[in-house]
Amino acid sequence: METVKPGAMPDIRYTGVFKAPIQKVWKAVATADGLSAWFMPNDLEPVVGHEFHLNAGPYGMSPCKVTEVDEPYKISFRWGKDWTLTFELKDLEGQTEVTLIHSGWNEHTLTEFGQPHPVIRGVMDKGWSGLHQKLGAYVEG
């Protein structure tokens, strides 16, 4: 049974079906060029243990580490000190279901920049809504 930490908050989760083959979507979420095209500049390599950075603009270079790779179905990486970002892909015969999960939220935790998770989670939730659509437009384009 999974234990829930005191103050744990729900993951941010978006799921959608894109009119693109799974390999095209995999390249968009699991390669540096693909992720840069719709998210943030980075030096990701889809290799467990690979350490890389997301260029978070005004927030600087954010350290990340790949924690799971199951090509072309799933990639997860740690983002900063608290978060994990996961992309789960499901092949739907020429289309791909994409679930984006941003986990690691806690109402008692501050980000590296001293901002409370509950505030930043709200901002990120809105941001991921738009980015999930941007990913869809990128892979369908």
C-alpha cells in the first residue's frame, strides 16, 4: 500500500488523443529537439540516470534527471528538487493518447525560489493545459 505524505496534493494530469503516430509523439516528449519545440530548451537524452537541464527562462537552468524510460510508451524525469514529470503514451492505431503527469506537490513545501507549492501548482496547472494543447498542435502539424 502506498503511503501518502502529510500535505500531499493531487498530481496535475492532462490526457488527450492526438492525430499522430506514437513514434512521432515519443520524439516530441523524449528528445531534446522535440521537447524544445513545444516546452523549454533542454539537453534531454532518453536514458535512465541522464542528468540534464531545462532552460526555464527567468528561473534559470533547472536540473533534471531521467528516472524511467519505456520507449515509446513512457518517460519520467525528476524536475528540480520536488517534482517528477511523466509522459505516458498509448498507441491507438495511428493516433496516440498522451497523459502528462506533474507530481510531487505538497502544501507544506516551498519551491527552490521560495514560492509555496499551492500557489505554483495553480499556475502550473493552467500552464500545462496550454502546453498539452501546444504539444498536440506540434505533433499533428
